[in-house]
Amino acid sequence: MKQFDVVKITKDNLIEGITKGQIGTILEVYDDNHFEVEICDSNGITLFLGALSRDFLEVVI
């Protein structure tokens, strides 16, 4: 996974307010397992901005 990859959330994390199937973008790569991800709605409003581990993410091709 690299910066600006589009990713899909693979499982719910209700504490962070994200749900399986949401689409986001990797903004920063911290290391091989941790990434800064932004998820926006259809109007471009940020719904989530924060660090997620690799086990929550799948690259969308």
C-alpha cells in the first residue's frame, strides 16, 4: 500500500465510526502496517481522518 491508493474498509470499527465497505484514500504511510486514511462522503465532506492498520484496509484496483 502506498500514498494516494484508494482503499476499502474491510471491517467495522465503531469506535472510529467507520464501517465495512467505505472507500477512502491513503494520505500518509507511517510504516508497512499503519496508514493515515481519509474517508469522504459524496460531497467531499470528510467523515473520517485518522490512522488505521493494514488489517482494516484493502486496495481497490
